[in-house]
Amino acid sequence: MFDDYGAAQQIGKLLLNLGHQRMALILARNAADEHFDNRQIAGWLDFCRQHDLFQHWEEPVYVICHPDLRRALAAYLARPALPTAIVLGSPALAGALVGLGDLSLNIPRDLSVAAWQYPTPNGAAAGGFPELTSVRPNLERMAECSLEMLDQMIRGESYPPPVRLPCTLVRTDSVAPPRSC
């Protein structure tokens, strides 16, 4: 299991330290991205509670329920009032944002954007977007845990206990202090 609770805390802390108080975690509920991770939501909401952020933005979590993620995300980003930072809660949403192409928003000047487990291929930005700041699995620890679990199974333990894998926060140019700072 990935430590999605801790990852939500890491992203929140980064954005808060940059001066963001109006932040939203955006999730999708459709055929492209059908699951919600309760640890991810709990980590985000607990972070918002701990730092008294509910008074600054009324939508700490926004759920897209539309079959076309690009269209739905474009509609969200065209709203007259946006938070100063958004966290895209899945790789599918991050891909939808990058797939939008030219936006009327400048990332990160108008809107800071972070994502969940979205490595940009070869570190190259797509569609004029900066590479997205994201939490990603710690691949070294994941390999170690895989070997440990395999060793336990070879020794006869059919169901080794689950391991919570830490995520690594990779900061890029997609986040910056909000305009008002």
C-alpha cells in the first residue's frame, strides 16, 4: 500500500509553505478513474483541519463526475473563482490537464498545480505545461519491500503482512507562491 495519507500531508505542507490557503484536491469518479482512496481524502481533509484552511476555501475536495475528464476539468478551470492551488488526485486527471493544451491560465503564476503519482515521461513537459509537481512511489523502497515479501513467501508465509510504502515529493516549476504573496 502506498502512504496516500502521508502523501496528502506532504503536498499540503509544500503548498501551505508557499503561501497557499485556498487549495482543492480534485478527484474523478468516472470510467477512466473509478476509485477513491479514503486515505488520500482523509489525509487531505485532516491537513486542512489542522491548518484551519476551511475558512479560506469552501471546496477543499472537488469531485468530477463526468465521462470526459478533459471537458470537465476545462469547465472547472473556466470558473470565475478558483483556488490558488489544485492537487489532481490521480494520474488520469493529470493526463487530462496536460491534454487540454493551451489554457487561459498560466501555471504556476495564476494557479499552482500538483498531482498524484504522475511522472512526466522523460522529465519533459507536454503541451506547454511545466512538468507537474507530484508525489510518486519511492521505487527503491518498493523494490526492497517486494524482495522482503518474496522472501517471506518462499519461507512459507502465504500472506505476508501489508507494507505501507512512503511516497516521494518531487517539486517542479508547476508550483509557486500565490499571486497575492
